Amino acid sequence: MATVMTACGPSSHLAAKGAAVPRHGLARRVRRVGMREDRSGALLFGEAPVGVLRRHGDVRLGDIQRRNNRERGLCGRATMAGDPMASIGDDPDTKERAKSPAAAESAGGARKSAAKSATVIVVGASGDLAKKKIFPALFALYVEGLLPADINVVGYARSPMDHEAFIDRIAENMTCRIKDHFGDDFECDGTLEEFLSRCSYVSGQYDSVDDFKALSSHVDALETARGVAGVGNRLFYLAVPPNVFVAAARGVSEGASSVGGWNRVIVEKPFGRDSASSRELSQGLAQWIDEESTYRIDHYLGKELVQNLLALRFSNLIFEPLWNRHHVKAVQIIFSEDFGTDGRGGYFDQFGIIRDIMQNHLLQVLALFAMEPPVSMGAEDVRDEKVKVLRCVEDLRLEDLVIGQYKGREIKGHYYPGYLEDPTVPEDSNCATFAAACFHCNNARWAGVPFLMKAGKAMDQRRVELRVQFHECATPLFGATTANELVVRVQPEESVYLKINNKVPGMGMNIGTTKLDLQYHSAYGEQGRDMPEAYERLILDAVKGDRQYFIRADELEAAWRIFTPALHAVEDRGTAPEKYPYRSAGPVGAHYLATKYGVKWGDAS
């Protein structure tokens, strides 16, 4: 049985819940978001469809609506958000009531209010992800006035917790990182209290539709208090383990979705372990959530420098002639952390570095870098091109894969334990904490260019960067010179720099390598030092209905196809990872892999 912990809004207590609103079938609406045109008239930001959930409801209206949906197609007729006839089914009596002037005025007013109103429901609200990332991101968006003016945040989880305990838990990680932006006069504490007054908690099981109905009743009361009863917008964030994704999706769809507003569902990774499990998960979610409502989140797509890849490439004419196999010798995508699993090895051991980092984060960077120019910056056009380039990438070959596992090491009198010394890790684990791989993209632009990728824990430095290594000059007029290299550093110290050869000042003709260097923290001042967190950007995109930086089902399928054969081969053979010392450059085999393709790892130079 679900337990509801209520909280007052910012200025008044909750209104009593009104009459039950019938749950209708499927509806689809379209809203406009930031539409503008480029100079050629191409639509860059067009219409984004509002989310659709698949759910059952009032028997008579639901059956009629589902029958009509089958006749019209999956999503039914498209209706504008202000249409009072939207989402009422085809029942004649209900339609007649909706046509009345009073009903039209009421619906129009409610929908006008709903446009500035939303409820964010965090499913899995007691977990670390919610506490450390999601709620702080929502608070930052609230402070900056980027969320709908009339917002409520509801936590839902299995943990029994009263309202005060919930507020104390989420408040722990709320920070005023944006205080510098607003100045010393900004009252953070008052704003925090205001935000927390909009938060409440409901406890319930993830596999209980009845508990989700209790959650919906709680949200209904919040929406009634805001004057948007029956038309409130709802964003669900499924911050839960993958083994309960489908059960939670069913609960959202059958028990907690909005009747007349939009519904959107953010789904956290991991999205399966291989092609088969990912496909099974996608099919399970698709039973309850329409693809248009599904927002598969990869937080790397919310990082400033990753999002800048499209702008860097497509808004600077100088790069387009160089962005191909004739000028690019190799591309490197590097991820390294200078710490180990730190007691989280039990979780990490289920996935390993390839599934945890490479198959999602780093492959997304590859897709954004290597894709063809999209027709527009619309979500589907961008995602179409990402899917196309991923389909050109060959399956990862075993001879192009090196795996490693860090071992313990003493540094300056302090001992750093190895992976197998983590008490949460099985003592005979072959789980890779490091991987280096080479990918081949067989299309006209990139054929023959090695895409080298490596990711590791307990490395000698912390960095994430993309390195584009160009061919050497064909005629060495100045003797041996260093090849040009474009580096996009995602973290830390975000920057973009181009390594060029230049005459060293003096009497002679001596050539040296230098950088044309864009350091974000110095070039952009406060904006460069205080950039939004990735989760802030992506949650805001989901609220707006912008799916450009979320992963589509066919994109996920294409990504798993690349990795699945190699993953299965490594596991079936019981391949032992090469050991490397804690805080080192990684396994020696990774350097041999780079040498095989005639390059050196950029972070080693």
C-alpha cells in the first residue's frame, strides 16, 4: 500500500481533491518549441510532439478510444494543446459537454495555466542518483527561473519515509553554485526553502499499479491546487535499476499518467547488457510508453563540450574541408579517472568499463563527431544522422580490443588497493576496469581512419577528451614537424585547442609547436567557470519536449550491435585482463594497439 506524505505549496495548503477524473485512452498533441529559421529558410527548431503514454482507463471511453486509435493509427489524430476536444475520446455525451461554452472556457483557462505548470515525479527518489544529481539539478533550474513557474516535485520510492526525512535527505546536496551569477545579495536559503516547499514524497512499490494510482491521486491534488486539474503536465524520471524499468513504466502508464496534459518519461542507463537484453528492455518499455514519450538519458550528451561538437563543426567553415579521411589520420576518444571503484565494485562488476563508459558515453561522442551534416538541428534530423553513422561502424574485432584490470600499488607511503581487493568484488573476477579499442567506419568520409577509444579507472590522470590527429605535411619544407592536432577537452578545465607549427622568435628559421587555445574559464568569464551540470540541461530539455540529446531506440540497437560480439567472445572465453598498476598509464597492450595504427595516444605525449 502506498503512503502519501503531503507538503504545502509555496503559499497555501493543498486544496481538497475534487471529483475523480476519468482516465481516457491515447491522445497525441503537438506543441511548438522555439521555432526559428536559418537564412536559407530551413526550419532549425520546429514542432516537437508532446508525449504519449499507453494506458487503460474508464472502460467505456477507453474502449472507444482504443478502437478509434486502431482505426486512425497508433497516436490518433493530432490535436493542438489548446483544443478543448483533445483527449476526451469519441463518446457523444462527453463531446457534447465539452462543446458547451462553460466547458470550453474552463478547459481553455486550465490549459493556459497548464502551459506554465508541471509536476516532476522522481521514481527512485531515495537513491544516490536522485539525491546527488537529480534534485540538485532541479533546484538549480528552479533558482534560475528555467522551470515552469508553477512547479511541483514529487519523490516516489519503496523506502518508508516521512516528509521531514525526505526533505532532509534531498536538501543535503543542494548548493548555491549559481550565487556568483546572481551576486552576493542573492538569498540562497530563502530560495531553497521555497523550492523545498514544492517537494513532497510518496512511498510505494515499483510493481504495484495501485501504489502508482495513489501517487497519481497525490499529484491530482497538487494539480487541483494549481488550477490545472485534469490537464496537468507530468515528467517522470525513472531513476531505478533496470530490472524494474518495465514494472515502473507500467505503473506510470496505467496508474499515474496525466489525462489531459503531456506525459514524458526519462529512463536512466544502463539500457541492457547486449543487443538481446537491450531489445527485450525496449520492447518491454514500448508496451507501456510510446517512443515519443521515452527520453533515454546519457548524461554525457548534456556536457557543454559534447554539445559544442555540433557547433564547432557545422558553424565553422574552415573545418568542413578537413573533416574526412584525406586530412584526418586518426581520431582518439579518451576517458580516464584517477580513482578506482572505491567500494562500488559490486555494482561495477556487473557491467565493466566497456558497458559502463564505452558503449554509451564515448560512442555518443564518436557519433556526434563523425555524423554527416543534418538537414536541420531538429531532434529527429540530428538523431537520424547519428544512427546512419553508427550503422557504418563495423562490429568491434577482438584483435582491436585490449582489456585491463588495475592492481594495488603503494605511492608515497599510501597504499591504493587493487580492484580484486575491493570487498564487494568477487575474488576471481575478470571484469575489465580498462579497455582500449579501435573502430572502423566504412563510409566515404571515414574509410581507413582508425577511431581509437580508451577508458580506464585508477589511471595516472583524470580527463575526458576528443583528439583529432591530422596527417603530416606531404612536403616537409621545414624538416620534421609535428602533425596538427585538434583537441576538445570535455573535462576538467574545459577547452578547445589546435596544435600548430610556428616559427620560434629569433634570427633562425626554427619551427616549434604551439597552441591556439580556447580556455572556457578565461574566455567566457563566469559563464565559463559556472557552466550548468549535464543533468540540468537534459532535464530542462525533457520539460521542453526537446529530444535531440536523448537516445532513440534504433540508435541504441545500432550501438549494441557494434559491441555485442566482442563482449560475448571475451566472456565466453574467460579472457583474463592485463594487470596495470594503480595510477599508471594503463596496460602496455594499449600502446601496442595505437602503434599498430601508426599513432601514439595523445594523452601520453
